[in-house]
Amino acid sequence: MLLADGRDGRKATVDPKLLELLACPLTKGPLTWDPERSELISRVAKLAYPVRDGIPIMLPSEARPISPEDMLPPQPRLGGPS
């Protein structure tokens, strides 16, 4: 089940089983979930497919091109406890 970032402020999540079933429509390759942007990422196609109201929009025309920086894993935060 996909859950979009709602108006109640909850973070979006994606069901890992559904993520296994979804594939990039262009490359037929795997997708990864970006919870910060509520997007499904195709690293091979270098596209980010939006998820709106819990529905993945798997149209290349709706996808956002991603830069090499977008494809890097998030860097761990440095510093002490807050």
C-alpha cells in the first residue's frame, strides 16, 4: 500500500511488496522509494515518478529527470546529540 504525504503531516511510506511489483515503464527495471519527495526513482532511466494521493503516476511524461546528485544516497548527519 502506498500512502502519500497527507495533510495531517505524516511521512509517506511504501509497502515493500508493492515496490517489488512495480517497474519503470521505460526500462522495466526496479524502482526505489524516496520518502522525502514522495517519488519512485528509476536510477537506470534517471527519472523520478511522482506519487500523488497514494497513487504512483507511472507516466514518463509526468516523471521528473533526476540529476546525478539526486541519485546519491543521503549523507549521514554529523554532530552530537541534539
